[in-house]
Amino acid sequence: MAKKELTYAAAMAEIEKILARLRNEEMDVDNLAAEVKRATELIASCKARLRKAEEDVNKILEP
């Protein structure tokens, strides 16, 4: 089964949860690399969505 793509809001919420666990030192060393990797993937996804939205808006506003 294909993975369902997260919405921008859901991705940002997951990033915030990861950051909160890091700040509160709730993350153990064994999971640190996996959590950082996941956060990096989520950030890349959010950046891509923002770029796409910007492109779409620019196309709409073009004369």
C-alpha cells in the first residue's frame, strides 16, 4: 500500500513535536539519527510545497 502524503500542516506539526522532544531532552541517543532524518525529510517536503504554491500563485498573477 502506498504511503499517504502528509499535509503541510501535519508535517509542520510533526516537525514541532520532534523539536519539542529534542529541546526537552526526551529523545534517546538510539533514536536521535532517525528523528533527525525524519525531520529533514519533512522540512524538504514543506519547502517543496511552498515552492509549488509560490509558482502557482505567480502563474495566477501573471498578466
